[in-house]
Amino acid sequence: MKKIFLYITCFAPLSLIAQPKQTIIGVIKDSITQEHIAFAAIINVNNKKTSLSNQKGIFSIQAMPNHLLSVASSGYSFDTIRITEDIFLKDTLQIFLKPLTNTLEKVIVYTKVKYNPYQLDSINRRKDFFKIMTDHTIPTFSLANSGAGLGINLDHFYGYQKKKRKSISLFDKMEDEQYINYRFNASLVHQLTDFTDDKLISFMQLYRPDYKWLRKHTNKEDILFYINDKLKLFDKK
């Protein structure tokens, strides 16, 4: 048995051997103004790791080929990038986010409902998402707007219930990240900690709260106490 085991191990396909993680350096920009987007959340969907872009829009995150990165920032639509081998050959992965436009002014007037910025963005994102899903013509994967890697086109999943559910699940996960961005934002953290630049990014990445926790603690005082408690831990380090 030992000889057979060694034979199989030696001649196992390279694809079955665990590949080492690699670090991707990227920059997040506004697709229209080309301005850098700070504090965007970059999520590796496969390993659940999250990174934040700094004041210059630059981020770093570990990934492997075929991993899926999703990018979320307040006021922007999502971008989703499939990692390919070619991306690791580039110095910097550029990702451009499309800014959302407020199309709900008439709705607000007629219904007299006051929406906060997160709710406005969320409604617009959902409107764009389900509008895209009704179009059958775009293939499942196409060149991302960043010009690197592959962007996943969720519209292709329409009509295929299993894939459609997966795409909606991914969209919902990104909405969760947007909610975290809204509640645990750089402006609020800076006010309480007086941190700036890399120190602010480090604190926010290290103590980024869980979505479920935020939904259970909806008062502003809850997040203020949370940040204060984490600040004590951060100072000890």
C-alpha cells in the first residue's frame, strides 16, 4: 500500500497540489472622473478576506487564480473581478467603479419617505442589478471594466434558476458589505480615534464589524461604544 500511495502522490496532477497564495496590488478609481476612491472594501469571495483601499485608492489582498474579488464603495455600483494568471504579471490591477445616480427624487416627493444615503444607493443598485438580469445577450464572463481579469455578468444567469440564485446571493453579500461601509465609515472612525492614513486603514481592517452584529445593534451609540472598545485593544498592541 505504501508503494501505491507514493506512486499516486508523485504523479498527481499539478492542479491538485495546493498553490501558494499571492498578493495582488490594485487601485480603485471612479470610472468617470478617474479619481481615486478611498476606503472601498475589496472582498475575496473565496477566502472571505477583506481589504480596504487607502487615501490613494490603493489596496493589497491575497488571492489565487480563479478566486473572485468583489469591490464595494458607498455611492458606486459593485465590480466583480475573476482572478487570472495574467493579473499576477501586472504591477497594479486597476478597477473602475461606476458612480450611482440618484433616480429616486420623484419617488421621494410623492411618497414623502426620507431615505438615508445607504438606502438610496441600495435601491439604485438593486434597480440596476435586476435590469441587467433581464438581458440574455451578454456572455457569463467578459473583460472587466478595469481592463484586467474577467468580470462576471450576472445577466447571463437569468433563466437558469440555480445560477440565478447564486448571483442574487453574491449580490446580497455585497449589499451586506455596503451596509458595513455605511455604518463603520472612515469619517466616524477618524472622529473617535483621530487616526489618519495607514493607521486608520489598519484599525478599520482589523476591527471591521460583522454584518449580523450591526443589524442587531442599530443605534449610533452601539457603534460608538464598539469603536471605543476596539480602540482600547488597538492601543494595547
